Amino acid sequence: MQDLFGNQPVPTSPEVQMLANIRQITGAILKPLHLFKRRFPLLSYILNRLLTMMVMLFLLGLAVFGLMALAPGDIVDQIMIQQLFSESQGRVRQSMQGMSADQLAARRAELGLDQPFYVQYFRWLDRVVVHHDLGVSLISRAPVSFLISSRILNSLLLNLISLVLITIFSFALGVYFSTKAGTRVDYAVTFFALVLHAFPGLLLLILLQLFASVSGLFPVTAYPPFPFSSAPAKFVFSYAHHIFLPLLSAFLGGIGGSLRMIRATMLDQLGQPYITSLRARGIAEWRVFFAHAFRNTLNPYITGSANLLAGLFSGSLILEIIFAYPGIGRLMYEAVVQQDINLVLANIMFISFLVLVGMALADIALALVDPRIRYGKE
């Protein structure tokens, strides 16, 4: 059979025909997704971020199990050491002789530690996702969900207060000193912000605790010695007194970078041609600052706020250890030292989930502020 020009059609091979069929099937499957993205760009963007977050959590958990498998020793060794130290001095030698290799192997098989790390991980996923059970701590034998719930509120409160304070003061000082560019005050503030940004956080925590110990103005621990239920009003004032120095450390560690970023972004926006055009049209200066230049500083800060939240959670680990604050970071440190795999994994996955949620919320807020993000345009 010939076409209109009298040419014979080129015969197609089975491989070419199969590739064409695959393209047609793929196009038929992806067409509804493209239509959904075109009709609901923001919802499609949110679902994409949530799917990415789930994949990252899955890979993170697998990596944690693999790294724990590479570490020398395991939880059985830790349990044996605790049992030995719990015995009286005269019975230690007898207890050590009574523990045979078969008993240790049986104990590892009972806990599932004799299986490859990926098998242990999928068993953990099955227990968590299907049965909604995080397991029990292999050291304290307490439910992991109870241990996390008793600490996570303390860490969330500490980090959220730090984030709110850093955000408020960063925007207030950054916008104000962007109007004082080139003055001595601006140079001084920029210098101190750079020093705070470069100052080691660990050293700052140690110096603040030494100040509390020497001066006696603040307690060296960051949590009241009595529960909230015993005296709520007294607990609030005592908590504010105890938490002041740790909050000051987190605030000073985060304000430097945020202040410099907002000031630089405001100065960049104020030098744009559209700002000159607005001023030439007689627009009030406060409207130029807050309705136009300030709004365009939100994009980089929203993007950086996710990293700031992750930095606060990672930094609170050292803070909680130094100031004896009963938070999730200190709990994870103790679990890693004891190689309590159930508690370690639950802690890491929960903190990673919070950080990824913070990043997803930052991306969603950025898509709400800037329509180019949700439509996939530069």
C-alpha cells in the first residue's frame, strides 16, 4: 500500500512497535495526572511534597537500621552489662560464667537481632504501620510511645518559642537596619550579627552554664524540679526562670544568620527599579517598605526557616544534655549510647518527621506566597 506521494511504508519491527505501545500506555496513565496538576496546581504540589516526605522517611529508616547493624555490639551486650552491674560483687564472676554463647544467641533470636537489618526494618514497619505499635524499650521495658510523648512536648515548646523569637526580632531588626545602611550603627549591628553567626553553639552553652553556676542568678538545669500538676502557676514562672539561658543560647545562635539574610534581602529589594518607580509615583515610604519590599523578603526567609527549624532540633540535642533538659534530644542520646534500637529508630523517625513536616509547610507557604512555585515556573 502506498501513501499520497507513492512511497512504500517502512515496516516497523516488533521492538519499535512495543516501544510505541509503551509510550501510548504511559501517556494514557500520566494524562489524568497532568490534567489534575493543571486544574489543581496547589493541591498537586502539596501531594507531591507529602509523597516525597514519605519516601525520604522510608530511606532514612533503612539507613538507620543499616548503621546500627554496623556498630560494634548490640542491645544484648548492653542488657548483659546491666545485669552484671546489678548483681552483687560476689556474684559477678558466677553470673558471667553462667551466661553461655547459646543463651546470648537465643536472646538475640528472641529480639530478632539475628536477622539482616532490612528484615528487621520491614518487621518494624509492619508493627508500626499495621498494628500502630512502636514497641517497647529494650533497656527500660517501657513503651516507646510513652517515653516519646513524655519528652516531645518539652522539645517542641523550647524550639517553637525559639523560632518565634528569632522570626520576630530578625524581621524587626533586619527591616529597621536596612534603612540605616552605611551608618555606624549598621556597621556595628552587622559585625555583631556576623560574630553571633560564627560563634560555636557548644561553647556558648558552656559559657552560659558557667555564668549560671558562678553568678547564682539562674539555675544550672533547664527544668523545674516539680511537675506542672502540683502547682501550675508556680511551675510557669519557675519554667520561665529555668529556661531563660537555654532560650537565650538558641536565640543568639539563630538571630545572627537570619538578621543578616533579611537585611541583605531588604537592601537588594530597595535597590530594584520597581522601588524607584514606586517612589517616583509618590507612594508613601511605609507602603514601599511593607507592601512591596518587605513582601519580597518572605520568599528567602520561608525557604530558610525549614533549615532553621532543623538546626534548632539538632542543636537542642546538645542543649538538653548540657542543661539536663528532659527533651527528645536527650532521650535519643541515651538510647544511642545504650543501643536501644526501638527507641533510637522511633526517636530519629519522629524528629525527622517533624523536620520534614516543617520543610513541607515551608514549601507550601512559599507556594501560597509565590504563584510561580505551584505552577512550576521559574
